[in-house]
Amino acid sequence: MIEELSLDAWRMLDSAHPAPTFFARPAWATALAEATPSLRPAPLCESFSGTTYILPTVSAHRRRTPFREYVGFPLGGYTCVLDEYGEPAPPAESAAVIAALAARVDRLRVYPWPFAPLARIDVSGTLLETAVVDCSDGFEAVMARMRGVTRRMAEQARRRGVTTARAHASELHRYYALLEETSARWPSGKPTISYELLEAVLRHGGDDAQLWFAYAEGRPIAGGVVLFGAQELFFWSAAMDRDAAAFRPSNALNVALLRAACDRGVRWYNLGASAGLAGLERFKHDLGAAPVAYREVNAQRRLLAWYERARHFVPGG
């Protein structure tokens, strides 16, 4: 039997011991389920060496099938095995818990938080990479490690009148307009995150999900949504008015958010993956971010694999 922790119990645990990354917290799973009805918060429990561990996931439901599928987490979100104090489990215990859970469900796909590494686990999975600034030495040290040209651009933004501030969630429509304008230049031509999910995350996340803007001439010219865990600020979504690029708003916004991360006392300023975009990778490097690798874990039973192959060859399947 698979034991799932109730949502209320998960919230009580997280309230007392917040998970290190926002993506392993109940607010994220709840927002995902609200925006995507086929998902349901489903943190899994497993006992190992006398300790009960929790793996935050969502259950992915397929209509008219008996399959039990769990994901931690969709849309680039992370998860990590937590002990009863909300701390990441040691690498060997994490791997053992995930392997035990994977053996008893039809599919378990997890993206382990890069700073809670796993011991070797014999399942398939793609190698991934994120970019991270270490804030453990404080804001002045972070700025000193930043490339000089990036610091100068942030100073240019200040001299040109750019200001930065956290915005109220009611301003989300202004941010989404910026995001739609930005994404019009992407291959997809539209945002990869829905308005409904952004709104749900800001509503459920409270002070740990924040909307920020960079302003010039009385209007927002860049913005972002950042997510806090106990040890991480994750810069989840970003947008900028290309016509205002000369104001250097992205430089100003990242410096402000780096300060916010240091003031909050989190260690990691996580900028996420760059999707192979060389310009974005260079921008993150210039901020002082270093690449950190992690590996997807994807385990599934043969019956589910056969079912998916059969559907591929059935018209309308």
C-alpha cells in the first residue's frame, strides 16, 4: 500500500519546518492542482531505518485507467525527500526512499532539488542543469563576485531612474501583459506558465511567493515572480519590455532580488535552467551564477510502458 500524508498534515509540518525549496511545499502542490484538475497534492510517506520520510509529489490522474502516477514536480519544479523536521534526508536515505516508492507505483517521476543530492539509484533519467548564486557570505560578497560590467549596468539603471519594488498580487495582470509581450518572441509565441497558475501560486504562497517590478518613467518595464523556500529563492518567471532594454531593468531587478535573498537569509539564488539559450546563460554567469547539475528520476512499470506504446498506435488514443 502507498501511504499518502494528508494535505492538512503536510501544511502543519511545513508551517513548523518549511521545506528548503518552495517547490517541495504544499502551496506549490495546491496551486498546481487548482490550475490543473488532473493533478492532486499527494505527499508520499516511507519509513526507513526507523525514520518516516516524506516525498512531496502530486498524483497525476488519467481518466478510465487504474495507473498510479506521481510527479515531483511538473513544470520544472523540484522535490526532495524530507525527514519529520522538514530537512532534506541524507543522500543514501533519499535514494532508498525513492527506490522503495518507485517499486510500488506505476510511475514515479521526480526532479530532485539540486542541493539535496541522491546516492546512485538504478533508474532512467535525464541530466539537467540550473544556475545558482551562493548567498551564504552576504550581499557584499555576492556583489564582489559579480562581473564588473553587470555591476556597472545596475548602476546605470539607478542613474537612469529605474526603481525596483515588490508589487501586490493584484498587479499580476500588468506582469502578465509584460510576459505575453516577451513570449511573443519565443518559439512557442506564448507564455509557458498560465495566468491561472501564477495567480494560484501568489495566492497560496503568501509572503513566500512574490511579484516584483522594475519601474521607469512611472511604469513597470520588467518584472518577475520569485518563490522562497527555507534555503532558496527561485526566480521562477521573468519578463521585460524589450523597448526599455536601454534602462538595464533586468540588471537592476536581479541586484534587488539578490539583496532580498541575502536579507531573507536563504543560501541559494536559483535562476533555473537556460534551455540552451547562450545569451541567457551568459547573463546568469555575469551575475555570478555557477552551473549545478542534477538528474531526473523516472521509473515506470512495464504495463504502463506497454499501455503508452499501444495508445501511440491506436487512432484517437
